[in-house]
Amino acid sequence: MSKDKNGGRTRAGESTTVGAEIDVVIERVLPGGLGLAHADGQTLLVALAAPGDRLRVRVENKRGRTLFASIVEILEPSPQRVKPPCPYFGRCGGCDFQQLNYEAQLAAKAEIIRDCLRRIARLEPPADLLVTPAPFAWRYRSRARWQYEREAEKFGYVARGSHEICDVVECPVIVPELQTTLTTLREKLRVRSLPDDADEIEAVVGDNGAIALSSSLTNANIHEATRTVGGERYRFSANCFFQINHDLLEPLVAEALRFASGDTALDLYCGVGLFTLPLARRFKKVIGVEANKSATRYAIQNLREANLINGMIETSAVGDWLKTHARALEKIDFVLLDPPRAGAEPEAIGGIKELRPLRISYVSCDPATLARDLRSFTEAGYELESICAFDLFPQTHHVETVAHLIQSS
Ligand SMILES: C[S@@+](CC[C@H](N)C(=O)[O-])C[C@H]1O[C@@H](n2cnc3c(N)ncnc32)[C@H](O)[C@@H]1O
């Protein structure tokens, strides 16, 4: 039985209304980070829950037969539950896993990947799927995007489930240099010296703690950062993508290139060249493709400064580029792709299949779209050779996965 918002009792079932309160037990954490529970034949997805929690939850929303709920009371905490150390947890839209101890976070991420492989890719996941832990589960993020509102003097992150700003004084997941920047920018907001034509600032940290800033409407503060990974030096700015957790980049690059061999390779969605430079050391020729102009300018410069004249960069959407060039390309031995969360666009998948490289290395920050694209490759005669993950995003449900595919027919 459940209690509706007026204090009356309702049955959790077809009639369960938004606002009703229900007691549930969380079975596991699903892709997307929500806890799964069932009550009277209905599926509930509960935010910020831990597997094993017995909770009183309130139904906030209903989509189809699925109820979305928030925690009203923890009736019996899961043994995996810990007290979230951040005072903004639950209000801030940034972290959604601080309620889990770190071991449980890693286990939940492995389960999320397995779940996506089974349900979406229709592949049997390896039983021993490894999620490499982050060396630092706190103070690891070297990039932050802050919003601000001058009149309300609010400076922080987008709040959970809204467009409001969660005013944040201290953030426990950013590196100390970014915390100092956050404090400085908050003070600038207070004395009205932040640009009033902007409402967002992005900050990234490079080697030796150097900070590069950008803001959405003014370019006045842009300058670049550099980062050395595996002996390669990368220039980038806050306006282009660079991985946020620098502590795991060396093993991530090594894993993505584990089977990289042959004459010619493609690095699709190459950013500023994180994988293009090491690929250019192994192959006679490498072509990187990336849509963001600012990123490709840096990728070209990064290759040039490393004296890697066998690396070429194309500024284009990957799907468009492959549609135009796939037929004309010489034999491609190895394709590495590292698309954004949405995964590879259908034309990109089609183009790669047309090229039929012996091996594909797929680096992904979203297990669900990864699984969707893996299915497409396995249906086209590729076999999943190995899959593992890196915890680039502690305290959140996000995880970076590397899957290797080999041509089997
Ligand atoms: C996850 S990042 C990977 C970047 C790079 N491999 C790295 O690890 O630093 C995805 C990149 O894809 C780019 N991108 C997004 N959509 C794209 C598209 N349709 N075609 C080409 N690049 C795209 C983004 O600008 C971003 O640089």
C-alpha cells in the first residue's frame, strides 16, 4: 500500500498517482544512475538510491508504466550507503553517486556496462569485467562549467532536475586549482567584475596547475592550457574537449591502442589529438577527423610540435566525412572512435563498416550508446574481443569504456 499526498492510502499499481508515497527496496542501479525497484507490478526508478536500500519514496513523475521517484525517508540503509560528504549533494546537478561507497560505485558501473551489453548489444558480457578505479575518488576533475546570475549573486552548477543555479562555495570533486578559481570568480561576481554579457564560464587545468578560462559570450579570457600524457604534449583550451580526469589518461590511451598495428589508422572524433599522436608513432599514416574547429587547430599544432608529419587532421562531422571519403580511402587497418555521449552517427557506423578495418577500438563515455553501436558492428561480422572500463568520473554514474572489435567474417 502507498499513501497519497493528501494522506489517503492508494495501491501502488495502475492507479498510483504523482505525489503518492510508496515503500520499496532498491534492486540495483540502472544505466543512467537511477535505482530500480518494483511495487505492485510497477517499475520505479529512484534517484540517489543504493542497491539494498529500503526506502519510502515519493512518485514525482510517470512516463508510460514507469514511475520516477525521490527518497522521502531511508527506512533501512543499504550496507553500501555512505553519508554524502558534499553539502550540495542532491541539489547540485553534478554528482549522483556520493551515496555509494567507492567499491559500490565501481560495482554499479560494471553492472551498468553488463546490463547494456546484454539488453542492447545482445552480447554476453565477460564475468570479470574490470573497471579500473581512479587514483583519486575526490578532487580529480580538471574541468568545470559554472553558471552565474549577477543579480541573484549565484555562482555554481546547474541544479538537479531544473535550470536553476545551485550556488556552490566549495566543490569536493574539482582539483584544488579549480577550487581556487571558483573562489576567485565568486569574489569577482560579488564585486561585479564578471562580464555581464555572459552567464557561463568554463575552466580547465593544464600542467603545473595553469588555468584556462572561457565564457559563453565573451572571448576575452580565453587562453590555452597544455597537458603531457604518456610523453606527448597537448595544447587545448576551455573551448574544446579534453578529458576531465587526467590521472587515468595514460592507461586509457594504452588500452585504446592495445591492438593498434598496421600501416594506416583513422582516429574518429579525435579532439585535440589525444589518440592521434600515439597512433602516429605506430602507423605510417593516421587521419584524425573532428568537427570542432578549435580542436582541429590544436590537433594540427600538437602533431606539428611532435614532428609527426604522418598525421593529418580533417575538420568535419565524421558521418559526412566518411560518406564522402570512405570509397576513395586506401586500406584502413585500424579505426579508433571516441564519439560524444550520443554515440556514432549512423553514417559513421556505415562508413566504418564499408572500410572493413581488421580492428576497431571503440572508446565511449556512454555504455548504452556504445552497446547500440557494438550491436551494429557485431551484426556486420565483427566480434567483441575485449571490453574494460576506467572510472574517469568518480561520484557520478558515468564511466569510460574501451571495447575492441575484430573482423570475424
Ligand atoms: C568524447 S570527445 C573525444 C575527443 C578525443 N578523442 C579525446 O579523447 O580527447 C568527442 C569529440 O567528438 C567531437 N564531435 C562531436 N560530434 C562530432 C561529429 N559528428 N563529428 C566529428 N566530431 C564530433 C567533439 O567535438 C569532441 O571533440
